[in-house]
Amino acid sequence: MRGEEFLKAVAYIDAAWIEEAEDAQRKRAPLRKHIAAKAAGFLLAMGVFAVFAAWLFLPIRPQEGAAALRYVRVRDRLAAYESAPLTHYEEWTLEGRIGEPYGDSGALFRLKDTDTLSRLILRHADGACEMLRFLRFESCLTEEAADRLTETGLLTADDRERLRFGEAYTFGEVLEEIYGVHDAGAIVSVTWEKAEFDRSRIGKSVRVPTVVMRGEESVGRFYGILCGLVSAPDDADPPARIFAESPAYREGVSPLSIQTDRRVTVRLKNGETITLEYAPTAGVLYQSYRALYEPLTDGDNRWLAEAVGIDTEWRDHGAESPPGGAETARPPEAGTAGGTTP
């Protein structure tokens, strides 16, 4: 069609058709823009929500002025509690988790719907709330120390009169009085995993399998070992950490802590979780560096190491910075001599 013919043909097109086409075009263009704007807004909102959620559940340190240690009478024992780190969300909702009052101070409360004492809520005079978590029983408590605590208001006179002084305690007492555990049947599982996550080359190369105890026999024996743990004196030293740069490892005397030590997580039917550390080369189970227990018997220590599959033999995993530029052996591969199979 030539140009002149095209113009004549266009002249006979119904004007309503042209207006309808223009309306459709106007509707289509804003719709695409509207959808794009909605999608961009949704993605932005999701990004903001993700950042906020990450911040909301980010652990924060105990607030300034929080009690470094708080002493609480549990029957005839003096229990030490420390301020527990919380997330922002937990801090905001802590007051709503206050349960039954505990003791006579009027400031301590159990967590709502719990009968255990592993955590308590401390409400300050200004209304602010603080989470406390159990640390240990004071086994070396003297009457003079109890008097000082009473004078400073950390212990009531009534509580002071009911305390037992200067006696070691067992972890069995902790299980009963703090966690409400009276037999092995209260334990759901015991998980053994790498105690520390060393990000160095050697730390990444040492393979540690995770082992979960659930059998009645193994859980029962471990429960017996826990109950028999006796508190160590306050001046006891925690097990030494052996790193790739430690002389004990360099000289072939001791295996690495990242190779042997385990984090132990005991999960209970009542929803509580108990976390301990196990250092098989020292034969020690402990709840924290401030809650130490006497070493295990040789028989119990050997059984635990074998049951969990811990290799307590010295293995040359190399060194981060070899002395004098000397070459060191490569870390053993899984499934080979000196290695572990995940």
C-alpha cells in the first residue's frame, strides 16, 4: 500500500476504535509500573524485616549495673547465680515471663510455668527485670562470708540461719534441686560435639564426629557418673587448653583440645537443657570454669572416651607456624590412621 492509499484508509477508521486503543495503552503502562513498584516495596520491606529480626534475636550483654553474682538459698545450700545474656526480644518480654515468687525477698521469681531453678528473674526496685542463671553451689561457704552477705543485703537473716557451711556437693544435688532430675528416665538424650570451633587451618582440619546417646544403658551409666561428680575447691584450676602452638602438643606430649574436648548437651523431658564440658585428657567434666568438679575415676573416664569415640592419642596435625621453618605433617584424612570418620 502506497502512502496516499494508507492515509485514505486511516481516514475511514472509526474514532471510537482509536480512543479505545489509547485507553488500553494508558491502562497497561500504569499497571506494569504499579506491579514493579509493589514488588520493589515488598522486597524493601522484607529486607528491613530481615535486618530487624536479626537485630531482635541478637544476644546482648547483661545490662549495666546487673548483678555479677547473686546469692540465693536453695534449701540449705547457698547457690550462686550470674546475669544471663538475653536477646532484645527476650529483654522486652522478660516481665511477661515472671512466674511464682521464689524466696522471701520479694524480688526473685521463677519463670512462668516452670518448677526448675536453673533460671530466675530478678526484679529491681525501679521495675527493671534481669535474668539470672544458676552457676554453682558455694561449697566453701564460711559463717564470716555469710555474715558479710547478710550485711550487704545479698542474703536475708532468715536464709543465713538455714545454710549449711563448708561442705562439698555433688552434681546429683544440682540435678535434683536445680533441674528437677531424680532419675535417668528424665533424660531424653546426651549430645557430644566439638567443644570449640577453632577457625585456624588446623582447627578446621580436625574432624570431630557428633555422637548422640539415647540408649537406656548408656544414658543410665552417664547419669550415674554425673550424680557422682564432687565439687572441686574454689582454687582448683580448669583443664589446660592445648592448642597447635602449645609446647605440650609441639613436643608430642598431649593431643589438641580441639581434637579431644567435647561440649556435652543434656536434654531433659521437662524442656530444660544442661550444658557441660568434657576434657578426657584431664578426666574432668565441668559445667563452667566457675563450676568445677573433681576428676573422674580412670574406669569412668575410659568408658566415656570410648563410648563417645574420642581419640586421646597424640596425632601430628601440623602447626600454624612451624618453628624454624621446619615442615610438619599434613592433617590425617578421615578414615586413615590418626583420622576420624564423621
